[in-house]
Amino acid sequence: MNELNLSDEAIFDRLKKCILSFAWAKGQHLDEVKRSDNLKDDLGFDSLDVVELSSRMGREFGVDIGNSLETAQTVDDVVRRLKTVIERDSE
């Protein structure tokens, strides 16, 4: 199910839950996730983690993310790219 007109903050809130859940499943315990967090340096995600996280976010948001997140470095990058994909898929 694709949702129209999600704000950046709504996307971030849902993304944050996905990231915390994913990190927990990996055995990481993150206290918080900030938009400025670097996926690799702050959250400890490698490229395979980003692929898995992309898959989870695709299911969460009901969109095909494809390789949109390959070069994302921060959580804010992910929010902006997700918003673009959601808007594209809602047309």
C-alpha cells in the first residue's frame, strides 16, 4: 500500500523504527537515531546492511526502492530518497 503526501518527519519516524528494529536484529543496541547520523560511521551499517535495510523499508512503505540507497551516507539522505521514491510511485 503506497501512502501519499508523507512529510519528511513522518518518513523519518517510520524509518527510525525500521533502523532500530534492524539494528536490534543484528545485535546492535542503538539508543537513538538522528537524521544527521552516518549509516556507516554512526550506525555501523555496511553495504550489505544497507541492501537489507532497503528491502525492509520497501516493505514498510510499500514501494520499490531498488538501488536508490546505494550512495546514501546519512539517515537524512535516506529520508530524502525515500520521499522521492514514494512521490514517484504515487503518480
